Amino acid sequence: MEKANKEYQQFGKKTFFIFTLKRSPAILCILFFLAVLSAVPRFLPDPYSEILAAYIPAIIPIGLIAAIGVFLIISSMAWLEYTHYGILIGENNFKVKKGVLNVMEIGTPYRYVKEVRIQRTLSDQVIGVSSVVIEVLGEEDEQSVPDESEIILPSIDKDVAIQIQDSILRRSEIEKFNIVRGGQNDPGRGPQGQTAG
């Protein structure tokens, strides 16, 4: 049996690219403003175009510096989000961690995993990323049907997504096999899955 990872696994360089891209509208707005500003003097009457043309050589470098500053801030924020987004594949469960200021960590035992699927939209296929959707069963009581929920891991490199899917499915099958066998491999359980003690 393969040994479980002890560290959170990152989701690949394309995930960082996606995190940066989803914050890029601010940069695009600044660049659009600069492009419009440089084209406007051609369409204005002479006295206004000359006044605006006198200020453009000073405004465009300031705008470019602002765009570079915004890009550095956006990249730093994306890097923080990327480094705080990962999965830990353990022996008996997996944990998903995300968030910088509001850190959320979700741990799920493999026995509750119902299905692990990979979804790719057209844009995901072009970029080479996938979303991993893990469908899990909630707690069961004797009177009710177990609740179901999904854990969605968006914007993961395609190869990393396949690796995560294979690892979770393999471990969930082993866990279900051990439960069906009565927990014989569990040192805290007796021969019929009863707690030793």
C-alpha cells in the first residue's frame, strides 16, 4: 500500500495563472483608459486636442507605472491564494484547505466518498485545467437517508486533477472494502468490526 502524503499538494502552475487572470480586469481597465486617452486628441477640435496632447506624455508613463503596480499587487494576492489552496491525501481521509484570511479546511473520511468526477468546460479544455467534483455522503442516522454534498476543487491542472481523482477513488475503495470485511485491518476493532475493549 502506498504511503500517504504528509503535506498539502498544490494544484499546478495553471491554477496560479487562473487566480491571476480572474483578478486582471483592473489592469485591463487601466490599459484601455490609456489607449483611449492616446487616441482621443485626434477626434477633438484643435484647442482641446493641443491641451490634451500636452498632458499625454506625462499621463501615459504614470498610467503604465500604475498598471505595473496593480499587476504586482494582483500577482501577490494570487500567489497568496495559490499557496493557501491545496489537498492533503491521508491514510483514512483527505483534507482540502483554502483561504488566506478566512482559512477553511474540510476533512472527509474516504468511506463517505460517493463519487469523484472531473469536469471541463470548453475554456478549461483550452487552458488545460479541470474541476474535481467530490460527491460525499453526510452523516447517517437510523431514520433518514444520508445527506449528500459536493466538494468542488476548481481550476486544477488536468494531470493533477486526474491524480487526485485516482488517489481518492483508490483509497475510498480500500476503506469501503475494510468496512465490508468488518474492519479486520483496523487495530482498534475486533473481528466483527466491534470496538475492542
